[in-house]
Amino acid sequence: MKEKVGEVFSIARDNAPVRGCTISREVHGGTSSITYFSLAGGTDISAEIHPYHKLILVMSGSIAVYGEGAERRLGSGDGLLTEADKAVGIRASEDAVYTEISVQKEDRMNTVIKAGEVFRLADLVPYQDGKIVNMDVVHNDSMKFVVMSFDEGTGLAEHAAPGEALIFALDGEGIIGYEGKEHVIHAGENFHFAKGGRHYVKASGKFKMALLLTLE
């Protein structure tokens, strides 16, 4: 994954739109590719047909996803699974940054996610007293995307993952331990674990995050 490792960063801040331009940056290739898009206000990406779905996650600003007579508006924190084999375009009336993950038709998608319907990523899982709640959003043999909620005082013990992982902090504040150093992460920020990197997660208060694990 072409992303900084072992420090808190922000996809939105690091990929600020440029006036009058659309910008794309692929950070992970393959069938489960991950790409950041930056759209300046007043720009658009023309409708295209792809034989796979796209999971769109808005990092900042707002966008409209359109095609075949329908339009869906997404703001920061919203997500949408596009329909495969149908024309889909994206326009921005204001500066916007979003992450796009390629999802194949045969990938296993949680039934709470419906293609073409907007959802709020942080709302997919509730908080529960003294518990960690986990939901697999989509997965295949080389990728897994999950959303997790941590009640105050809960956490994940130190471990290492078999692949790289990209964290999206969704709500509250968490503590990421990585290779012996602690980092405070807030909603709207990100963190990247290298393959085999030792890490843990602690919640000093209520905390939600999404985790994108790649195994390619």
C-alpha cells in the first residue's frame, strides 16, 4: 500500500482538491484496488460502466453519484456501493475527497449494505456497554473491510496482521499502539499498519473505526 506507515494522517488533508481539477491516486492495486479521489467544486467524473461494484467513502465535502436517471448525494462520513454493469458518474458542487474500493461481484457483502443506497459508516454498528462490536462489511480472499465500535475502556490486545491495514477513525478518540509507540487518533483521521507490524487499539472513551485489511 502506497501510504505512510506508523503515524496518524488524514486522507482528506493530504489529498486537498486543486481548483478546476479532478485528481486520483491509487494506493493499492489488484482486484480490490484502493484509490483516493479529489474533486474541486464544479467538476465531475463522467458516467462509466464497470463490471464490478465500487464502495465509495466520503472523507470530506460532498458529492453526487448519478446515472441512469438516479442521483444520490453523499456527505462526509457517508458511503455508497455502486451497482455493477451500470453507468455511474460523480460530480461535486464543493471541494470533496473520497476513497473508492473496488468490489467484485463474487465478493461477500454484508446484507445490510444495498447497492445504490447511501449509508453512514459510523452508524453501521452500535455502542454496547463493556463490549467491542464488529461488522464485516465486505470481504474476499485478499481483502476485508470491517467497522468496529469500542466502549470506554475496551480494546484489542497487541497483535500483528498477516497483511497491511488502513484505519479510518469514525467517531470519538482512540489510542493506536504501533511498534512500541502510542498515537492518539480522532474521527476523520487515518493510520496505516505495515504487514506484520505489532499494534493494539485502546478506547479511553467511546470510539468507532473502520479497518481495511489487504492480503495481496
